[in-house]
Amino acid sequence: MPCCGDTGKVPGFYGNLKRDFLYAKPKDKNIFKNSNYKKLRKDLLTGNVPDFCKSCRIVEEDDINIKDFQQRVRQHLHLNNKAIDATKLSDDDLLTNFSIKEVLLSINNKCNLRCVYCPQSIPKKREGSEYDLFSTIDFYKAELSEGEFFEILELLVPFGLEIINFVGIAELTVYKHWKSLAKKLKSRYPHLRLCVVTNFSLPYSEEDISSFMMFDLVNISIDTLDKNILEKVRVGANLDTILKNIQNLIKSKGNASKPTISFNVTEYDLMIEHLPDLGRFAAQNGIHINFSNLFTAKGTVADKTQCLKSIVQMSDTVMPKVWETINSLPRRMKAENPKIDIHHLGPMYDIIRERAEKISPNYFVPSVEEETLTAVHNKFAQGSKIYLRDIYVRFDQSYRGVYMPRNKNLCISEQDCKTIIITPILVEERDDQNLNINVCESLKCNIEDRLRLDTCHIKQPFTHVLFDIKDTAFQKNLPSLEQISLKNFKPLSDGQFIRENLLPQQIDRLIDKVAKKYKEVFLWGAGARSEFLLKVPATSKLNIAGIIDTDSKRWGQIFHGIEVISPDQAENAEAIVICNVISPEKIERSIKSSNLYGVSTYIV
Ligand SMILES: C[S@@+](CC[C@H](N)C(=O)[O-])C[C@H]1O[C@@H](n2cnc3c(N)ncnc32)[C@H](O)[C@@H]1O
Ligand code: SF4
């Protein structure tokens, strides 16, 4: 679909949807025969796109070279049409074959808000130059009729369309007929997944809210819960109205599985310190988060006034704190609600991490009250194997202290005698990048001169110790401690599983590793998490011999092309990938105590 293809009088980068396609001569009335569409596809497949497209914030992944990209398109075409032999497709074939899974479509170009970073904030003129479509009145007046919309859809559906995503530089719910459109869509194409990105800031009636129930995914754009900042940036929005709508949507959804509710969060300097409040609210209300980086579009208020800074433009001084916030948020949200997914669009996450790690390897910056941790936090330089780390067990509850691998020691020196409560946490860094932890009993003691932390005595499978250190009111009569050896500490519990938030590229790497190590693997759980894993590109490299499920009613069924089997049928398994978000550790324990005890397990 010609991206940014205006439907008014002016052309977009790749033409004008209405003029070049809908109103073209009948024989050309097929978007795939349209020369602009063909040019777009060729340009995308050769990397020869306008600079504007190269910096498009919707581009989700790190740079990929053109050869790899073409290879991925070949694989995609083959997956969607097994009759196509991917190895035999020439570069020209890539232009003529297409299979379309998802379309991002905007039926109107109007919006009730004027967010400072959005082209909607560009002053409108009568005439625009060729590529200046976002400043022309025509652009914002343009909209498709319901008939035109369905005409386009009828062409797309035969290509395997599964998802229709209403997003553009517009607000769908400003379109007069959005509710009847959604209703017709659902009745004509019940198999289509309907998604919408909305500012959710109109005062919706009960009927409006129940119309959102027809959607599979409602992405609500909200960058912060700080009223001042939100209303300053998302001009025309009212935080109270948005929150009331959210409450009504959650109420109307009740226990139903649809729609999935997600926040679309644009990250910039002003909102960072308030991010934990938004994350807490989302986790507690079962709302996912998609982050994207601020893109300074030309001519917008944000561009002209420079009122917002992208996070990557923030100074080195604040980078460790920014990294702490961004890095801890997904872990905090998962600890509060394991069903939540947190997703970052674009490579910004890696850029921030690299910058922060150049300054310090620490996961967090200790607060002024944390005197003991503050005393050591400057000790660790880039690449140090010892650093400050936190492990979250709830959104607002964490162990935080000095993280050390096996066979290391560290001296903490104190000028004054200080009372601390020290809790060692034994940590196993798992192959799947999640953690198993065992918390030991705490000790209240004084450090008089120095305290030596020592990790010589930790035993397999533990790989690290986190010494959680809390300063407390000074008490004279406590024993003074000079050395901590783990011989003195007993684990308190059977252990706890801590899920890390794996980024898509980390999941890819994990699957790659498993695929290289085992000739065949089994998945555990014929549910949503397996469905998710089966969609990860790297999963095509796994030879999946079956999906194990304990529900006997599922045995023999086919789940996404793979047979569901009983645990007994997997007796020769070498590796099992446990696909479960609620309690994967319980499944792992049951596997290890069954006749499959020797199998390697991975949790995704
Ligand atoms: C253009 S809006 C359209 C849908 C709807 N009006 C809304 O705001 O949700 C789609 C998404 O893009 C985000 N967005 C707009 N301009 C942006 C920019 N310059 N940089 C990053 N995100 C931006 C919005 O916050 C929103 O989540
Ligand atoms: S609500 Fe969406 S389309 Fe409207 S101005 Fe804001 S970002 Fe742009």
C-alpha cells in the first residue's frame, strides 16, 4: 500500500490512493497493477526509498542489509504459499509475488487533537508543494467513503489478509461512521483481526465503549499520567477523560479475553521520570505497553519550538538514571503481572543501554539515603563483572545491592560505624536468560571499618550472589562484621523464578541457540504463549516434534500445524521449550520430577 498515500488532491510519496487507484481507468483498477505501488515495492526491496521513509518511526527493527531483507521476503512468501519455492525466486519475482498479512490503514485524516510532535500540529495551507502534503488543507479533509474502503479491502483479503490496523495521522473515532464500519467489517470478514491506535480522548458514550469491544486490539496513546505534561504535549486532550474511558473499557471488557488493551507510549525527556507511574497503572490493570521513540517530524510544533527532546539526545549525566527507568520498567511490570508484554519499537533501547553502560555497568543509581551502596557505586567501570543490580519481585518490591559472580570478592570501606541489614540472594542465571533465585536469611550488623563480600562458597547451579544491603538506624550493640562468607547463610525458600523481559532480538538469539544445539525439540503448552513463539521468525529453524499438553482433551489435535501430545509421548525428548507466562517454574518442576527429569528446559 503506498505509505503516506494521501487520498485528497495532493500525491503522497508514492502517489495518491484515490486518484491513482480508485478512480483510475477500470483496467488499472487494481492497486497491485498501479505503477506507484510497483515502484514502492521495488524501492523497498532495494533500499532506494526517500530519506523520510528511512527514518519512519514505524520501522521496527535494526538496520538489515538488502540481501538479508530479500531473503526474509522469500521465506515469507514461501511460508504463505508453500507452492512457492523460495530458493527459486529471482529478485524480479519478489516484485510480482506478494502476500499480505497486515495492513495499516487510515480511513480519514482528521483528528480532534494537535499533539506537538504530530504533523497535525503543522499549520495548514491551501496549496502544498509535491512532498509537502502534511501542510495542505486537502490532506486533512480527505477521507474514504465506506464503499471505497471495502473496495480496497476486497483486493487485499484474497492475499491472505489477517490483520487490519486503523492507524494513520488521524483519529479513527472522529470518522462519523466508525462504529458502523467496524460492525460491517466484523460481519463481512469475521476472521479479520481488528486493531486500532486511538487517542481515546473523546467523551465516549456507553455505545461507543461497547463498539470498541468489536476490536481485537485497542492501542491507547498515552505517554504519561502526569496531567500537566500530557495536556501540554497532546494538545486538546484531557487526562481525566482518557482515564474515565479506560476505566469504562476495562469494566465493559470484564473477564472477556478481547480486546487486548495496550498503551502506545512515545518516549521523550519530559515523561521519563513519570514512567514508573504509567507502568504501575498498566501492570495493575492488565494493560500492555508499546514504546516508541520520539521522531521529530519537520514543521511540527516540537520541531519548531524544540520543546521535547528525544531520549537519545539527553545528556550523559542523566543517562544512568534514564537507563535504570527504561531497563527496570518491563521487569517491574512482569513481576507485578506476568501476563503483560512490553515492546520497544526501533533500536532506541540498545542505543540507551550502550550509552549508559559506557558510563557505568550499574542497573540503578542508589538514592541519597542508600549511603552504603552510594559509597561503592562509582567503583565499577564499564565491563566490570561486579555491579549494582536490582531484582524485582513486585512492581514496588525489589532486592537491590551488589551483584557478584562466583569466586570474586569486594571490600566496602566505611569511615563511620554503620548498621546495615544484609541479605544474600543466590542467583542462577539461566540459559534462557531468566533467573532462579534463593533468598537467604538476613543479618543485621555493623560495619566498623570495612566489609569484605566473598562469593567463593557458592555452589552449582548458582552463578552469582546479589548482596542486598539496606542502611538502617545505627545500633551500637550489634556485632561488627568484617567478612561475609556464604557458609554462614541458609537459603530461606525453595527458590523463586524471575522472568526477564526478553526483547524480540534476545528471543531470536535464544531460539537460534536451541535450534543449533538440539536436532528436535518439544514445546510445552498448546496456548497463547506457544502461538506467540511460533510466530517468532527464528522459530522456523526449530524442528518441533510436538506440543506437549497435560489436557487429555487436546491430545491428537493439531495446533498451528503441530500435533498436541501427552507428556508420555515425549519420553525421548532432549529439550523442551516451556511456553507459559503464569507459572512456568511449576511446569519445570513437574517435568524434573517426572520420567522426563533429564531433559533440558527453556522458559520463554
Ligand atoms: C499518529 S497517531 C494516530 C492514531 C491516534 N490519533 C493516536 O494518537 O493514537 C499514532 C501514534 O503515533 C504516535 N506519534 C505521533 N507523532 C509521533 C512522533 N513524532 N514521534 C513518535 N510517535 C508519534 C502517537 O502518539 C500515536 O501513538
Ligand atoms: S491524536 Fe494522534 S493523530 Fe491526533 S494529533 Fe495526536 S498523534 Fe496526531
